Amino acid sequence: MSFALPESLRDYIDQRVRTGDYGNTSEYLRDLIRRDQQDEAARRFCLLIAEGIESGEGRRLTDDAIDELRDRALGTVLCLRFAFVRSPKPT
């Protein structure tokens, strides 16, 4: 992978490496990407929580509700498996 950075950003990264925070430029970039992935996962988690809260009143988790959720989940898995098997193979 190759990309261009402005001089100011290259200087900043070099400074982080010189201070010993990172062993080299690649280590710094890997850490930056991992942190971005964690931030994105946290944002997604917050969105899911907000969706759950906005979805309305909760319901008591009964055996019937568990059975319904299991059936829905298995149906989704089977549907995805079927779609995967039926999808054309990449050339």
C-alpha cells in the first residue's frame, strides 16, 4: 500500500517514532487503524443501543419469546446459507 502524506503529517509521525511511543512508522499506522476500528465499533454499539431504546416498550422474556427469537435467528441463518450456496462463484 502506498499513499502520500503532507510534510506536516510525516513530521508528526516521525516525532512519535523518535519519542519512543512507536517502533516505526508502520507500527504507528497499525495502532491508528486499530483505534479507528475500536471507535467505529463503539459508535455502532451506541447506535444499536439507541435503536433498541427507540424501538418501544420491552417485553418479558418467556419461553415462547425465546422460541420465537430462536426460530427467527435460525431462519435468517438458513436464508443466508442458501443465498451463499446459490451465489455465483467469482471468476
